[in-house]
Amino acid sequence: MVRCQLRAGALWELDDGAFLHRTIDARGNPIGDLPDGVSPADEPYPPLIRLDVPPAFVRLESPTDENIVTKVMTMDVDGIERLIEQRIL
């Protein structure tokens, strides 16, 4: 688990101060400019963001929260099928 801090619209690793990535808008686009010396290739985003999963599905309200994606991943297949049948997913 990486402990991070939000500074100037970007996430930075708390332990060593390394740049992680910029925050993103509701469409999944990066906000703001890259810091000096950081190329787009050095800006890793979580795979779910790169797969166009809506940011609201992966957003956490607190460090101990689960997001929608992790909640669904822990459900059994029958539970997911019931949600689909009820048009919740």
C-alpha cells in the first residue's frame, strides 16, 4: 500500500516524496500540468482508469473505504447476476 498526499492537484508518495500522478476529472482526463522532469510515460494511472471505468466507480471517500469496483469484485457470481437482473449493474 502506498501512502500518498494530494499537493497542487497531484498525488505524491508520502514516504519518499515521489510524484505518482495527477488527479483526474469526471471524464478520466488528467488535471493540470506534469511536474518538471516528468514525462507522460512516468505517470502511471490505475488500470481501471485506463480502461475507461468511470472515476466515480473507483473513488474512495476515506482510506478505509471500498469503491464500487472492489465491492463488486468481492461478490459471488450469483450476487452479480441478481444485480444485473434488477438493473442495478
